[in-house]
Amino acid sequence: MSIAHVDELDAIEMPDGFVWHPVRRHFDIRAFGVNAYTALEVGGQIVEEHSESQLGHEEIYFVLRGRVRFTVGGDEHELGAGQLVFVRDPELRRGAVALDVDTVVLALGGRPGQPHTVSAWEAMFAAVPASRREDWAEAIHIHVEALEEQPEHPALLYNLACMEARGGRHLDALLHLQRAVELDPKWAEYAQKDSDFAAIRSEPGFPAA
């Protein structure tokens, strides 16, 4: 058994302005996805605007403390501590802003009828602090660990290539980018505009859009 207070978890500020607290990663939970979120300020984003169309997840959000204004499929709902909102349809866009100081939202999700697989975005989120301080070795390590479980995940391969290109490991970056594009051609177009690949974009073998 493991016990932790939500305020003891890592707090990773994301580019969109919300703060991710990696519950699943902290406990190494394998059966389901679960994470906590806070906002930087009142009125700030606490749940990023997104859909689950790619992952096919059902999600439930639980307001641990404070008040939140959720927008689900264009409809707004104000929830307080102890209230939950369940989103069954993966296609519905959802997001939320904090209405009180120190608001916390817990999110749980998974794909019905299938064993849980750790989402690739977790490694990307976890690597944000290392990327900000340009610790490319640590950012690369986080992605390599994730790829040990999902070695053919195109998004993980693409983001690993980003970190390797920034860290001066140009051949590794090119090879991993090529593999990402083989698995999902859409990454070739993204790579053409991605500043992470500035150092290798002129290299032979760099994927064409």
C-alpha cells in the first residue's frame, strides 16, 4: 500500500497554463489512468481543452477542492468540491477553468473493454521540466523508458527524435524520426515546421512532407 497527499505530488507546469500532478506515474498504477490538475490562477485553465477521439477513453473528473467551470460539448457546468462529471463520448471536447484559489481536479479514464495502456503524452509531460532546463539527456531517458513498453509508438518516437535533435544526437534523431513517419506519415508534415529539427532538416533522409 502507498499513501500520498495530492500536494506532495510533482507539480509540472504545462505550456497551456495548467499544472499536472502525475498520480498514475507516482504510484505506477497499471490498471487505469488517473492524474490531478491545478491552475496557476483563478480563471486559469485547469483541464486542457481536448477530446479523447484518438484514445477512445471515457473520462470522469472529480473536484477535490475549490470550484471549476467545465465546458463539455459546448455546454458549461459549474462544479464544486465533491462533485463529478462523467464524459462517455470520446468525441466531445472538454476543458475547465478554476474559479477558486487552490482548486484541484482529479481525472480518471480508460478505454472500455480493453486493458489499460499508459498514454504516450505522460512521457511528453514528464519530460517538460528537463526540456525547459535543456537537460536533453534526462528528457531522452524519459522517452526511452516509455518506448520500452511501447517500442513502436509513433508519437513517442517523434518526441524522442525532437529531444535527440536538440541534444546533438543527430543520427539517432533522424533514425527515430524516420521510423515515426513509417508508422504514421502525418509526422513528416509536422517535422517540416518543427523548430526542434532545425539542426537536421537539411540532412539526407530527412522526411519530406
